[in-house]
Amino acid sequence: MDALRRRRPADQQRNDIEATSVHHNHNKNNGDLIQIQTKKRADGRQCSSKTVVILLALISCMIWLRIYFGHFIRDIYDEYTHPPSYYPPSMGFVVVDVRQDGVGELVKPQVERLLELTNNLHVELWVSIAAVKTEDKLFQELNNTGRFHVRMMKESHTYGNSTIDLQGVMGGHVGKAHALKESRFDFPLLLDGNSWPCNDYFVKEVEEMVVNGHTDVIWTLAPIKFGGNGGNATRFVDHRIADEIDVYKSFQERNTGTLIAVKRTSPAVQSWLALTMNIYVQHVDAGINDGNGNQRDQPAFREAFFIHRHKLKEHFATDACRRANGCQCDSCTLVHSKRFFNKCVQDYADGLSSKYLDAYTAKVTTTDTDTTLCHQVLITSSGGVGSSKFMNTFDKIAKERHLKVNDPGDWDGLKHKPATWWKDQSHSSTSLLQTKVGAHDDDYEYVMSCFHKVLVIIGDPLHAIDSTYRRFTAMHINRMKEASGLGTYEEDVTLEEIYNDIVSSGKDQTGIANYVESWHAASKDRSNWPEIKLVTSKNLYDNAAGIAHWLGVTNEDDLDKFSGFRFDTSKRRTAATPPGIPDELREQVVKALENVTAIVEQIEENYVPETISRLPSMRMILFVSTCAMLVFAKASAQWRMQIIHYAVCPVLLFWFILELFKVGILIGAYLQG
């Protein structure tokens, strides 16, 4: 071994000696460094390694909690921390008339008036089973606007051992609670059958108070404080009131006939309405309702609301007149009077309502008339353009995020309608779109839809005709034709016959040209239409995340689901002619459709991609800070502790405090109800 060592070069031996010396010096320096670090920690000027370990442990716990409970926390956080505009409100009128012999004479003028007051709100009329069979003609007349829908009141309601019949007078009273609870509107506005709406100001009031999230219930105080109980303020059946009887004595009845507007989506509202039904059954059993054959509903609403009063925010409509002297539309928004209802109808027919409206407009300050109640989006396509993948993904996210979009499978019949179909329904100048009755209304159910944004997906018209015919023969094309007013083909029509029809007429006969041209024109008319975006399949899939964001998707995880979308070039139309069709005929069809093709090419070429501005997420901050700590760990011991003190510790502390703040919001929202 000594011989081998002697053979090594002199400079290598010198390096070995220097390395040994450095090793001893390094150990000595480490001892000095430990003393310096200990001193700094004692002075409180240095982030100790123990502090770092504790912080990292806490951060790790938070990460694992978010991994295991991330979806649960995220959903609650979204629900309680987004502003009210995050929710897509749908508001509409509810009228209850469940008499056994049909509906009353006041129903028709009242419903017509409600439909005329606004050009976007729908009306639900709750009737008995008998009325559905006997009043079909009337219902068809009222349905001309496409915004009138009949709902059947359930036959009875049972609580305990007692059952009440809702197909009759009782249903006309406490049935209001059932109609509000089961309405298809997020924000139903119920009017008694003898309430005449003078103008739409009360609708704006409801929109401001309920739709914008300021309150849960809007109604009026009863003209007689305890009239439903014959002036007796102490009658009750729920044992919880016994401990607060002194407070209950001064808790006035609310009028349930003039109007009631509720935030139906609120769990507290649902609980209150369900309790009202149950208490009403007990009131009937105990015989404590005064007048109307023991059928008054106000005491039940009052008792149930008293129990829920700390969970519900109410607002009183002061301009609704319960006991009007004549048709006082010059001083009231609503006139609730059976005696003068017909007088209001006559005054309106005589043109006096406009004078009343002018007088009332001078009395109140109106809200912004451009505010729309619609926060839904419409995704429509001509068919045969590959829109289903995007629509199905968006629909799944929409269900999770409380967004509203038309059905991707066209269950509601809205996916392929041209703009001309919508314009006929909306009567123009509405800045939104509204449906007529959906395709599946055999049982008098309906689809309530109105839209403030429209995504129109178009493509090469000839490819669309080929694709839809190949998959559905003439079925899809006939829907497009009919919606454009072009009639329908026979079921066994061939593709060659469709081509010949186009060539002989010199223009499209399938409805696809009308679809593209009408939406293209509508997109340029912002005064009469909502915001409309036309895209081709290539635009759609190469910019899927940006378009989804434009439609209302804001969550980063949701947007990531669209980030991987790319346009499949194999879906492009080829020049190949379908078997059995002459090439010359196909070329003639291409020429007949060249105007539509030019629009499609222009849209694709001029499309401006959507941009998404994303702030750095907490995950990104954590990732960057962790990487920084690992990188700087390569530095010398002195640099490592300095960097941890001045860079890493503040970042980790900021992230941890922010996470605690989020948890605090969730806890506060939960305690608030």
C-alpha cells in the first residue's frame, strides 16, 4: 500500500492533504454556525428549524384534508361565497284555482294580464284534475304565448292520522303553500285569483328583493291582525310556541292572498312551507280557523312562519292594496279585491290603465328596465357539426355548478331552432330568448327557459346535411325544415331527392341555410337579441375553455376539463360524394349553398379567441414555494436559513392563514343557516 501511495503524483498527495484540512475546518465552522443559529433563534430574529417543521406539518395536514374532502369543501364554499348573481334565477307567476267544476271566470283575464305585463316571465296555473279535462280549450287559448303552463294540484295532504282534500276549497287556501314549494320556478310569485296587477312595478320589486338575494319572502300584512283566528292571537298547535306566547300574541298575520314571493331554493323556505301544510291539517282538526268553513290558511302560515322567523328574511309590499275602493291603479301596484276586479278589467279595456300607469310612475322610482331575470345560456347547433361532446361536458358541469343550459339531448326541443323561430316567440326588443312549451308536455309539465347568452355552433352546410341524413334519415332535416316554415319531407325521402329539391329551387330546402343566416343576422342586432357568439367546430374545440368561460364556467378545475379539447381534422368534410349520387348533382348543391358556406368560412377565419385571466391559485403558490425551498436547500447552511426566514416562511404562513380564513367562512355560513 505504501508503495502504491509513493507512486501517486505529488500534486495528488497534496490535494488529499488539503481535503483533510478542509474537512476539519468545516466541522469547526459547523459548530460555530450552530452557535450563531442558536443565538439568532433566542433573539427571535431567525425562523427556527422547529418552526419550519411545524409549519410544514400543518400545511401537509391541510393538503390531505383538501385531497380527501376537497369536493365537499369546494361545493360548500362556492354555494356560500359566490355573489347572488352566481345563481341563475328563474322567476315566474303562480296562480291557484282548484275548484272541482273547472276554473273561475277571473282566471283568463288575470293570466292574460300577467303574460302581457312582461315579455319573459311564465305563468303556472295550479288546477284540479277535473279542470285539466274540462278547461282544455281555455288552456290552449292562454298558451298562445308559450309561457302558460298548467300544473295539477295533488289530491290530498296527510299529516299524522288526518288527511285533507286539496282538490277543492281547501286546496285553494293551503294549496298555495304546496304550489310555492313545488313550483318549477326558483322564485315563484303567487297572486290570489282576484288580484289585479296594475303594472309591472311589483315585479321589479320582487326581482330586487328576492332574485338579488336580499330576502326570502315578500308579502303584505293582513288588514285585520288576527282575522283568520277571529281576533284571537293566542291560538296555536305547535308546542314550541308555548315558551314564546307573549311574543306570539303580537305577531300579526300576513296576508296570503295579495301576493307571496319566495326564494323557493332556500332550505328554510322549503321547511317553512312544509310545516305550514302540516299545521293547517292540525288547525282543521282542532277547528280553530275562523270563517270560510274552518278553511282559512293565514293562521297556519303565521304559526309556521313564527317558528322560522329567525331563519327567514321578509319584506312587506306596501303598494299592494288589499281593500281598494274601486280600481285604484293610480296609487297601487296591485288591487286585491274580488268586488272591483272586473272594474279593473273594464278600465284596462277602456284604455284607462295607461293613465293610471303614468300617475303611478310619477309616484315611484322605477328600477333599471334593462335588468334581465334570465341567467341561462342556450347552446344551439344546426346538427352534424360535432357539438355533442362540448354540450355534454358543459351540461355535466352546469348541473354541479347551478348553471342552466338547454338539454344537450334536445329533450326540450331547443337545440336546433333557427333564430327566426325564437324571434317569433320573443316579439323582438326583449334582449333575451324565451321558449314556447317544451316537446314533452303531455302531462301539462313544461320546460321553463329564457336565455341571456347564446352559443351557435355552425359548420359546412353540405356536410351537415350528409351527416344528419346518414344518422337520422329525414327526421332531423324535417325538424329543421318545419322550424323554418318549409314543411316536411316524406319519411322515406332519399338524399338524392333532397339534393334535387335544392337544385331545382335554386336554394336550400332543408332549413340549414335559414338556421345559419338567421343566427348570423341576429348576432349583429344587439338591440333586439341577447349576446350571441357564432363558432365553427374548429373554433369551438380549439378554444373550448375560453368559450366555456364566456358561457359562465369560472371554476379552474371545470375549465381544465375543456383545456384538452382539440378539433379533430378527420371530421372535416371531404370531397367524396355519397354513394349513388352523381358528382355533378353534388356540385350544383354546393353552388346553391355557397352563400351559407361563405358565412361559415368568414366566422371561422375571423374568430377572436376568448382570453381567460386566471390569478395564481393556492396550489400554484404552494408548488412554487416548495420548489424554491428544495432549490435553495442546495445552498450553504447560512444562505439556507436566511432564505427560509425571509422567503419560504412568509409564503407558507400566508397560504395557511388563507386556508384558515376559508374554513372560517364555511363555519360562519353553516352557523348562519
